[in-house]
Amino acid sequence: MKSDTFNHADIYDVIIVGAGISGINIAHHLKTKLPDLTYAILEGRNSIGGTWDFFRYPGLRSDTDLFTFGYSWNLWTEKRIIADGDSIKRYLWTTAEKDGIDKHIRLQHHVHSANWISRNQLWDVITQTPSGTVSFHARFVVLGTGYYDYKEPLPAVIPGLDQKFKGAIVHPQFWPEDLDYTGKDIVIIGSGATAITLLPSLARRAGHVTMLQRSPAYIIPEDNSTGQSLVYKMLPVAWSSKLWRLFFMWRTLLLFHFCRIFPRWARSQLLKGVANQLPPDVPMNPHFEPTYRPWDQRPCFTPNADFFEPMRQGKAAVVTGRIQTVTESAIILDSGEHLTADIIVTATGIKLSLGGHIKFNIDGTHVDLADRYAWNAALLQNIPNMAFVIGYVNASWTLGAEVTAHRICRLLKHMQNRGYTVAIPRMPVNLRVRPSMLWNLDATYAKEAARSMPICGDSGPWVGRTNYFRDLWSAQHGDISKHVEFLTEEDQ
């Protein structure tokens, strides 16, 4: 007999944390595949959208195509491949309203802690709201909290920056709405997708923009319009969007494997694409010739080659070097070069984190998600009735969310059909696995994440995900119970 009693109306079958890409997707699959289950989405912010509501820096846009970044069940129909943040947020809002998911979202419910109570086989989820603390109970919890730390960016040690610099210091994660950069000299420190997005956007109003990088990244110019395609002229928009989605799925997968199998040839083609965009006075070396192989880190896309346009106009430049120190008004490099700056933007990366600073406990004992192996990149070792959503590094985030949604729904249906109430991933004691990173990238933020993200193995359901088509088949048809301990209501 369970010692605690709860009103049935206070208990949800599933609580989803986060109303972004992942949370909305999970909700759709639950309502279509398991319509008898009750669910709620708890969102800490006052709007849905997750990343696309949080980030506000100029030029915010997707770093993958929107046809695969959009949902398979509500296709992206705009005739452009990469879109701005406001358009993505608008797409998420209309999707949630169209599907009736918005009625299940509790905004301004920031999840503070989650405690699994074994005797009740329930999660006690504590939220902070404007009116005080509110508690929810759930049989299953899904973390759609994304992959980065909302509170703190990846720290960058830059000598003299905080102590000496008199201008504005801005991190893209916390962009001030009132920042006026008209006519200012701006230095962006970084060479990733954020820096490459910021440069053309800031250059429209700034006096001059310099992107200062320690080492270059691969940049891929992308024609951003599909509007002139024969596909649209021959087929309805819905069919056209499906075909474009399939095209970009295969294109990204083939590009990834092509770069891995033929790195030299792939490198030459990628560098040729950049060389064709540069003004005559800008050399390829050292600014645009990465020292690593293609796809050891994610390449950066520039729609309609907009990254290079302000360089051709003389309004922007790329400088490669290491920082010696920062003075009151300039950055001094090891080479002796001085970069004058009114504003320094530290686009040095995001700090990866799973779970949005939620304090997790099992029967009152704290558990750290980062020291757990990930079961099928969806559940966590020895943690009952909890899943998380993670995307791909070699494809769009949403494809990973799709795979996870199918697997979670199959698991819940399996439990429902057999009378199970608890599912706990267990690694057999005799199984020896070699640990590997959840995201196998040679990037600083990915390496730093080794201390804050779950890990994968090299065998069985503990292997990480790299291929959407194979992973989707496994999620829909593969073994759903391997290395999982199931309990019934009578087990405690």
C-alpha cells in the first residue's frame, strides 16, 4: 500500500519541460499516438519558442535548413532554406495553436526541482511561478530543455577584457536591447555560426566590424531561395515541401559522410567555394583555411553568401591571431597588431548543459545527469521514467527530436500494453563499454561539455546517434526493452 495519496486530477501521465522545438514535438506525438494519456508542458519563460525566444542578438537565424528543422507533421512551407529567429518563433506558435498544443502549455512555470518518489512511482515536479511555488506530479517526465546553459555562456579567458576595456562588452546570449552600435567599431571574438551570423547584420549599421578568430572554420555559401525551383511550379506546396525536406535530409547526410571519407577532396571544394566570394585583397591563408578536417567541427552556412558582402564593401574584415591583452580601447594581438574597438562581442561559444539547472533527486538523494550513460540517446542510466531530447551534430536538431519522440511513445505504449508503470535503463554488470562524448565533435564547447553532459558507449543501446534514417528505423521497429528494467504498480 502506498503511503502517500494524490488526487488523480493532480497527476499527469507525462510532464514535458520546455515549450521549444523539442517540447512541442513530443506533445504532438503523444496526442496522436497515445491520445488517452494526459500531459502538460511547463515553460519557465513567458513565451514559447525556447532558443528562438531567448536569443535576441542581431541577425539571429537557423544554422541548418528549415525544411528539416521544421516538423514532419507540419512542414515548413516558406520558399527559403535558412530563416530568421522571428520567423521560426512564429512558425512554432502557429504550429502549437494549430495542433491544440498551446492549451497544454503552462508559461512562467520554471521547474526548480524534480524528485522521484519510488513508493508512489511518481515524479514530484516543483515549479517557481510569479505567484509562488506550484507542485505537479507525473508518471513520466521528458526534458525538452535544450542543450545549453541559459544562465551562463562558455567562459572565455581574455587578458585585460574585464579589467581594462572601457567600451561595451557583449555576449550574444545576453544581447542588450538598448545597445546602439551605429557608427561604432566592433570586434567579434569567435569564428562559429554566431559570429558568422553577427558580422553581416552588425555591418549594416556599424562603422566597421572585425571578426577576430584564433583559427578559421569551414564556411559554406548557401543559395537561400527555393522559390524558382521547378518543384514548386509542378507540384502543390505541400508536396514541394516534402520533397525539399527529403532532399536536405539526404544532402546533409551525404555531405557529412563524403567529408569523412574523402576529407582532402571535400576540403578543396569547400575552400574553392569561399575563394570565389572573397575580395582580391583578402588572402585565403590564414583566414579561411581550417587546420582540421571537414566535419570534425560543424561547418557554418552563410545564406546568399551574406558573410562576404560587407568584406567586399570594405565594412568588415577577418583577422586571425591570438590575443595578448585588451587595453581601454583596443585588442592587442601576439603579432603586435592593434584592433580598435568601441564594442567587443564575445561570441566564444555556449556552455552545454542538460536539464536547465533542475535539481534532480531519487527518493531524496541527488542525482547528476552528467555522470550517466544515455540509453539510445533518450533515457538515462538508472533514472526511472525520465527521457531527454537531444539533436544531431551532423543534421538538424528536429530530426533528433523526431527519433526521440518515436522511441518514447513506443516505450510508453509498451509499458501500457503490459501493465508496466516504471522503466529504468540498466547497464548489465558484465557489459564493458568504452565511454564517448554524446556529441563527437572536435570543438571547444563540445569538449567542455564532457563534464556537464551524459555519455555514450560503444555497444548495444548505449551507442550514440549519427544516422537519422537508421536511428528512425530503430526507434520505430527496434528492440524497445533491451537493457531496461520494468516494474509494475506492485513493485516498490
